[in-house]
Amino acid sequence: MLLSLLSFAVHGAVASPSWDQLVAVDDWSELGEVEDDLAGSISTSSADLEGVDCFAAEARSELPVSVLLEVVADVEGEVSWSTAGLREAELLLRDGSRIVYYQYLDLPGWTLTADRYWFMEGWTERWEGGGSFHWTRLEGAEWEEARAEVTQSAPRALEPPVNVGGWVFAEDGSAVTMRYLVCTDIGGSLPRSVQRMATRKTLPDVIVDVVREAGRRSP
């Protein structure tokens, strides 16, 4: 699933937080709340974790957990419905609940920064009344040839050194609480003030994209 790639911290080299650390954060600082005709009320917040800026967005939906999970784990189909500028996506491996995938983001010129790409591991989990899909950066030499092809075809593009995040869905009465969580250091040198301003827009957009596509797929 596409991370909010304009949400990042410029701290230099930092260790990547884990997904378990991210979902355990309980001291989020509220950023604000927006109202959307399709997704309803969307609240956003931020936290510092391991020296990395992390962000969260939360909303409620009447769509089924099964459909929401299907959408956020559709790493190839995301090219057709995400509004974030995703240009390429390929599912490289599916092994039970684990997938390995590649995506390429074409960043607009106004950002004055290079395009980004990432090779990721993702996991889907389901339980009674809920489920999650989360990802982390694929480390090591796995898919080395595929990485080489990307760097050769797009030598200016960068792979974010920190990239962990995911979705959590939980049934709550007649609705589903949906949470989007992400920590990322995109690399490069875009000022932190710019990234925080962009975050206020991109976090709700990710929620709206998923709700719109899940609504289209629901019976």
C-alpha cells in the first residue's frame, strides 16, 4: 500500500521503527480534522518514534472489513485508483499472508525532489471483527536484479531508507474504524516544514482514495 510519501523527517540516517512499535504508540499529537463528502470525518495526528516523524489518520466507514483489506493490499491495482502519482507497481511474490512488491512514485515538479521507488514486504492479518495490512522496506539482496533494473532506468530516483506503515480495521458497532499509520524518511533534503504542511493534505487523501475504491468494489 502506498505510503504518504510527502510525510517524512529529515534527520539523516536513522533506524527504522518496527510495525509493532508503530501500532503501540499511544501519545499521538493531534494535527487536525477534515470533513469529506465521501469519507466523513478524518482525524490526523503525529508522533516521534525512534527519531522519525510518524503520522496517523483515522475515520469510520460502513464498508466491510473484507473489502477494505482487499483494497489496501491491492498493490498493483493501486496505480489505477490512487491519486498520489503512483506510476508503476508490480507484485513480485505471494507466499501465504506475505507479499513482496515494487512501486514507483512520480513526484510532481513543484516538490523540487526526485521520484521515489520502493521494494517492500507486506503482510495481511485477519481476526474476528477486524484485520490489518502492513509493510516494511525489503532489506538485503533479495530481488537484487529488479532493483538494478529500476536504478538503471531511473538513475535519479531514490529509495526511502525508512518506510514502515499499514492499515488497521476494526468493527465497532454498525461501522468500521479504519486507521492508517506510517513512518518514513524519504531521503533528500525537502525542509521539514514543507513535509508537515504536505502531510495535512496527503493523509486525508489516502483515506478518501481507499474509501472510494472500496465503495466501488462493494456489492
